[in-house]
Amino acid sequence: MRLVIDTNVLIAAFISHGVCNELLEHCVLNHDVVLSKFILDELKDKLTDEFKFTAREAHAAVSLLKSRCSIVATQTLPSPVSRDPDDDNIIATAMSGNCECIITGDKDLLDLKKTGDILIVSPTHFWAIEAT
């Protein structure tokens, strides 16, 4: 399955060992994870600004993802889909990458449940799908 992992899930994967860390490992090994420059830049900025990673540590996290994931150029959406304009960048990544799923902890995205043919799920919900 081609899927996008939202920045908030990636952050959780890099700051602690738990559900999101295991999910990232599982998805990288078993699926085609699709990211964009927007997601990688947002990850780097949040790791350094909010979680006090050094620039070197944040760069290492981004480099690791670049080596394991597909990076796509995104197109601007023809009209807003989410209440949060930043979330439209996540949706645009999924659409540009021909993804089937977005994994996120973002309430605005989760409230959509689906956009087009793209399912939007929480990490816990994704694990439940994988178990079936």
C-alpha cells in the first residue's frame, strides 16, 4: 500500500519508542511510504524548534526518511479540503503520490475520514486495519 505518514506521527516516532515508532518501522518495511518536501521541512523545523533536537539530529532524521521513503513533488489542490491550510499539504502529498491512506493524529484530518479515495486514519486505526 502507498501511504503518507503525517508529520505529527513522524515526530512521535522520533521522540519516543512506542506505537508511532513501531508503526513507522512497520510501514517502511511493508509499505511504500510517501513524503514530500513540505512534510520533511515541517518535521525538521518542529524537531529543532519544539523538541530541542540539534540541527544535526534533525538533519539525520530527515536523511533517514529520505533514504527509506518515496519523496514526491506536490501539486497545489484546486480548492481547500481541510480547515487547516497546512493539512492540505498532507492531502496534496497523498494525492500526488497516488496513496491509498494517510496516517495522522491531526483531528482536522481525522474528521474528514476520507478525501477522494484516500482513507484518513489514526495510528491505532491503521494497526487495526493491518491486523485484519
